[in-house]
Amino acid sequence: MFNITNIHEVENVLASMNHQLARKWLKNDLIKRSLAVSFDYWLEDTGIPMTLEQFVQQYLELAPDLGGIFSADIEIDDSL
């Protein structure tokens, strides 16, 4: 049976990481949802075992190359 990763699982992983960008991503539901969906597709398509934490860590390391919403330059409204 296929497991569907939810944004709360991604939140837990991001909250456990000591990384400035992880703290930014923690405030962005679109990024959390994208990570959850991408992780599910990764597991389904590749069959390569990886934990959600490892997957998110890869995204953090590749963020400068990914750009877009994953960019370190993304502005987050901290007043919300």
C-alpha cells in the first residue's frame, strides 16, 4: 500500500533541522506540500529507500540550484 506524506510530517522534519532555510520553509505551506508530494513520487518512481529527513536535506542542499519557491532569497512575511 502506498503511503501519502502530509505537510505535518514535513513540518516535523523541517522543525527538527538546524538550518536557516528550513526555518523559512517551515512558514511556507506551498513548499511543505511540494516536498511531501515530491517525496511520495520519489519513492514510487525510483524505489530507492530514503527517509523524509534525507529527502528534505537533499532539497536544502540543492536549493541554490532549484531556485523558484525553494530559493534562499524568498521573502517570508513573519507578521503572519
